[in-house]
Amino acid sequence: MTENKNIKIARLIGLEKKAREARSKDELNFIVVNEIRELVDFNNAFLLKLSSTSSFNVEAISDLATVDRTAPLVTFIEKIINHDAHKILKEIITINIATFTKKNKITKIKNIPNTLLLVPIYSPQKGHQGFIAINRENEFLDNEIELLRHIAGTFGHAFNTFISTFPITEFFNKHFFGKGKWRIIIIIVLVLIIPVSMTTTAPVEVIAKNPSLITAPFNGVIKKILPNNNDNINSGDLLVLLEDSDLINQHNLAKQTLQIAEKELLRSRQSSFTDNNEKSRLAELSAQVELKKAEMNYASEKLSMTKILSSTNGISIIDNTSEWQGRPVDVGEKIMIVANPNLIEFFIWLPVKDSIIIDDNSIVKVFLDINPIKSLKGKILRASYEPYVSPSEVLSYKLIANFEDGKKIPRIGLRGTAKIYGSRVTLFYYLFRKPITFVRQLIGI
């Protein structure tokens, strides 16, 4: 080494400039294994980079355009570099190949120089990135090692430009393609087969349990509804008035007709003592009197039904009383409900697309809109076999759940969301049930 020191420095600066101006990773790899010959003489130079499997693989060789990974020389160098004593190396070391192969019982490649210099490539941002392995017969001088230590830092900084900065990619490469990949895969499989309860959510409404239905006793017209929504009702209170003008006239007419029939029967009885014809009419006239009594009783009873009374205590549940006034109703049509506010149930509309296997007494948690943080507990009592169109025009099953938390009873009519717990399944099925259903429907399997 008789070259002028200034020439060495100039070559070092030129090499650093080439490394900074490299436009691709392959170009930088070529510079690393070939251009360092301007600083240090050698027979072979190898660039080994850290792979996703946490091992170091040869990516470039001096004087070669491509790397044949099946070549014995490549395999031999990788065995040396991936030895446990070298993988965590931070300082430049010199390896005697003959001694190393003999100690570790590795077959030595013929015609390879005996001295191998390992130069770690580090960067402050990404840490250990790989090695430059330089091979020659003679020992390396101290000034050559110092030059290589300096240029290795430059190469480490240059390689940062071509390293992916996506954390997700780095995570998968580290955990799913490294040495511990099987441990991670086994843990994931064990987690995915953990049994969990299948759950689904659906709209829910608080309804009355066993309410008293107030229905129309006959075809008529609503005259007036006395209570308003949520009014307290006692047994015997007047609830609904129906139009009774026609019924009053029918009752008066039936009463007058009965009086006429009774007078005709009385006259015939008086005349029957002297007239046999009148005597023969007594049975017919008596039957007519009974018929007229029945007609009058029917008219009287129907007139009394124009006043609908409550048969139980509770609160009134009705939409809008003003809209009912003057509205015609058919016999049996529901007008209002009288319900006990302390007896409630949950009415759930479970969409068909979100349906799960639900058993009797399946647990339900209800989160009302007025208090979405606190849940109310219940259990499924019954469910419909066929789906129906819900008020939101979604094909859904009807579910009824009881209320088991008696501390504070929610008001009838409140709405929210119900979380229904079904049968137990694996965590994998719980997470991927909808994607599996979509793919099955898409491809028909």
C-alpha cells in the first residue's frame, strides 16, 4: 500500500458520492461489491442482506451480474454469515476460513482464499441491515479496515432510501415469515378455535306484557276517546264513546213496536172469551211479543255498548286521540290498549340477513336509546317461524324477550338496540361468518 493518502481520501469521497446518487437498489448493490475495490483489494466481495426470515442472504457478488442461489460458494458464504456467532455482529472481524470450517465441521470450498473479512452494515434508523463479506489471501491492514468501517456507515444510510416504510408489511415479514412464524401461526390457530357465543344486534321496542285490548264491539263510528296517551286508567272508567244516534232511534222504535204488540195481544185475550178466531191468534201474538222484546233488548244492549269501559287498571296506550274522532271502525278493530306499566316485554325485529341460531332462554342485552351505556337483561321467550316485513321495510323475524332486571322498569314505547346471544361457535366463524356467507352466495358453493 504505497498509494498517497490523499488519493485514498479522494477515492473514498467519490465512492460515497456514487452511493448517494444510486437510483435503484440493484445499482447500489453493484456499487457496494465492485466499487470498494478502489479502497481495498480483494478476490471476492459478497453483499448479504437481512431477509424476511431473519437470515442473511447473498444479494450481490463482485464481477457477477446475477446471483445463483444454488451455487456452492453462495451456500458456503451464507452458512458462515448465518452462524450464531456472526448474526449479531456489530464490529468488523476477520475469519480464518480453514479454522472456522474445521471447528464447525463444514466442508470447505476449494480454491477459496483463506481470509474473510465481515463488515456489518448499520444505519441509525433501521439498525443492522446486512454484511459485506470480503475474501482474499492476505490479512487486512488497519487503515483498510478503518476505510471499510467508514464506507459501511455510508452504505447503511444509502440503503435506507430503498427500504419499505410500511409498518404493516414489516410486521407481516417479521412475524409470519421469520423464524418464529410457526409459533405465531399456532397461536393464531388456537385463538381462532376458542369457542365464543354467536351474537347479533337488532332493533327493539319496549311493549306491554299481556295488555288489555280495547276493540270495537260492532261496526260503527268513533265519537270520542276520553283518555290521552299514558293516562292512568282505573277499572270501570269510560274510555270510548261510539256514535249512538241511530241506535237510540232503533231502540225507541223497537220499544214502540213492543208496546203495539203487547196491546194487540191484550185486546185479543179479551176478545177470546166470545170469539174463537181471536182465541186461535193468542199463540201467534204471544210469539210476536217475545220477538219484539228480543229486538228491543238487542237494541238496548247495543246502545249500552256505545260506551266502552275499562276492565282493568293501568295506563292508556293510544296513538292520537284527535285522529280517531269521526273515524269508522269495524267489529274487533283495536282502538287502544290498557296496560300495566310494571309488566313489560321486549319486541325485537331480527333481520333475516343477521339471523343466528337462537335457543329458548337465549340471553338478550338491551341498550335503549335514552341510556345507551347501561344494558337491560332478558331472555328470549318465543320467536316467529316465518319472517315478516318490519316497519322499516326489512324482512325480519319477530322475537319476544322478557325483562329480568326489576330495579328500574323502562317506559313502554322506548326503543333501542338488542344484542342477542346465540349458540357457541369458534372465534373464526364469529369473525368471518358474513364474508363466508357472501362468498358462498357469490360462487354458489
